[in-house]
Amino acid sequence: MSGIPNPMTVNSKVSGSFGSVGPVTLAGVPDTYHLNVDKLPKIQLGIDEIEMHSRVEPLDVTTRVSIERIPDIRAHIPADYSVGFSLLGVELLRIRLCGEGQVITEPYRPNPCEICGRPHRDEADDDIKRRGE
């Protein structure tokens, strides 16, 4: 293994005194030590299995989407159609139709410009006049 010298040598010197007792020497204590590391034990780290249990309660969600009433509208759709015949890029004949289409979702009451022939009375108009609206 790298980083661990083999053999490892430690040199030390031990000497000193114990205060008023006088000088004390430690004779016979070696001052050189030799440590020899041949093998390091295998170190294993690990964790036990972790079991997790969770439960999600189902939600009771009800969504209702409905159209209760289509709004009263009168939409005008302009129309301009042109049909023709040309030969070598020269126009020989053209028929052009233009006008307007309508999408009506309200109770139909013709505008004054839409009335053809004799005007007629509408019961809904009579009800409005009676109520004073």
C-alpha cells in the first residue's frame, strides 16, 4: 500500500529530571524502535438495507364541465368568391360572388334590412311592448 513506509523507524531520546528529587536517568530503555507493518486488516464499511413503505390515499375528484346555455350571438361572416377561366395567363371569363353569411344563436328576429316582402308581426315583439321594455 502506498503512504505507509515499511519498515518504519522511530528514533527517540528520553532524559530529564523530576524536580527536587535530583537527576534521574532511565537506563536500559531503548531509544530506537522498529515497527514493521506487513499486512493491514481489511476494512469494510456498509449499511443495512433500508425498507420504506408509503401509501397514498386516492383522491375522489369529480369534474363536471357543461354548457348550460349557448350565448345569444349573431356573427357575420363575409364571403367573396371568384371563379374564372384563363388561357396562358389571360383572363377570359370570371364570375364573382360576394355577400355575407351569418351564424345566429339568438332567437331570430330579422333586422329591417333583412325583411323581404310584407312586414309581419312577431309574438315576442308584442310581449315586449306589453311589458314596457
